[in-house]
Amino acid sequence: MADARNGRRTDDIRSLERTASKLREHVVRMIGVGKAGHLGGSCSLAEIAAALYFRAMRFDPKNIADPDRDRLLLSKGHSVLIQYAALIELGVIPLAEREKVKTLGGMLQGHPDMDKTPGIEAVTGSLGQGLSIGVGMALALRLDRRGARVFVIMGDGELAEGQLWEAAMAAARFGLDRITGIVDRNRIQATGPTREVFEIPQIEEKWRAFGWNTLTVDGHSIPAVLDALDRASGMHGAPTVIVADTVKGKGISFAEDTAAFHNGILTQGQYDLALAELQAAQAAPEEGRSA
């Protein structure tokens, strides 16, 4: 069966939706019970991570040092659990490491570390800096005449920080059409709604003013995300940013749209409920599911 909007097969879309839910399950198991972890911002990225790692990106899990691989930078590094989840699902990170997140000397730290974790491209987490790294990578890849693409995921709250807008200007100035920014617009920061903490209105207009092609999508719709990534890859002469509307804590009822789970601690009951909901979502048949 094909999706009427873009010809993608429905069973392929459903497979990616199940993968997204599976990634969320990995995140919950990484956090466990009684340990703080960035649940909300990791879960808001699940469909985007599934679309990138399992369809859109040129990334061979058996050859992660391929110089022609696409690069993914998680500028909002505190949400690295979703990136670990994808790399576990691809077999790059051993499953046995999952429950060792944030342990002293462990492979999986609380923020991305390219020296400790296979498949991670840069050390990030100091907000506002990931796009600068991505611009440098994209320039270097162009100088080396390689066709790889660079993807940089940023948070909506992050847009208030660092040298991000300097990097945005540079990307447009140099016509870097092989870099794609993705803004995870879940509208909640660590201490509350972005509109109350530090509102950044008219995000799309700002990116356009800085010379970027700008797309807006439902960040939990696999077809919409894939379509936006396709459109970004087909644009020439300027960088593209995809503003993805998402829900913080998506897929876990008690965590959705809740600032407390930006970096919350799960009780045993919450842990059990989260796993039950995510496993039910993976088992649900195609017909009758809500979009």
C-alpha cells in the first residue's frame, strides 16, 4: 500500500513508526528508575531520528568511518539518549552498554563525546555551538569534493544561545546547500514553556531573513519528515532548515508537554507504565491507529 501524498509505502512508514517507538523504549531503559535523564527532549526527536538513521542518511553501521558518510550533529546534546538508541538499534553500540549510561568511564555519557562513543561526530552539549561545527564540516567536505551531507539538530530554546546566528549567516554566505538544520520545536525548556522562559517568535521568518530555505513540518509524522528531508536534499545554492513541531515527552502519556520530564527521574510505576505504553504502540496494527 502506498501513501497517497508521496508514494511511500504504508508498510515502510509503519516500520519507521515502530522503530521510533522502539527508540523511545531504549531511552526509557537507559534512564531506568531513580536516575535523572533527559526523557522529554529525547522522545520528541524519535521520528526524526528514525527517519534520518533508517532512511534518509547515507550511513553504513558496518563502516562508520566512511569519509563519504552523512554527518549528524546533535547540537542539543542533552538529548543524546535518542542518538544512542538509534546507534544501539543499528548495532553500532552494543546493547549491553544501554543500562550503563552516565557511569564513570562508560561509553555513553550524558552528552555526546566523539572520543568515547562510536558513531558520534562531535562533542556537543554547550548549547548554540553545534551549527558552527556543522558549517565547518560542510565547508571541509566541499573542499574535499565529497558529496556527504551534514545534519544539525537544534532545540527551539537553543536558538537564544551562542554563536548560532553567526553560523547561520556563514552557511548562507558560503551557499552551503549540503547542510540541513532541524529545529526541534517542542516549545518547552528545562524550567517551563519557551514562551515564558525566553520566547523566540517568528522562527521561520528569522531563518529566511538569514538566507535559509525554510520548511515547517509535523515532527511526529514520518511521511512529512521524509518529504521535508527529500526537499532539503533537492535545494541548491542555500542551506535549508526544517522547523519540526514536536511534543516534549511524546509517546509517554504522563511525560508529554511536561517540563518536569526535561530531565526527570522515573519512579518504578512510571517506568513500568512508560514501557507498557511504548510496547503497545509497537504492537498496534496499522488500521485504527491515530496519526
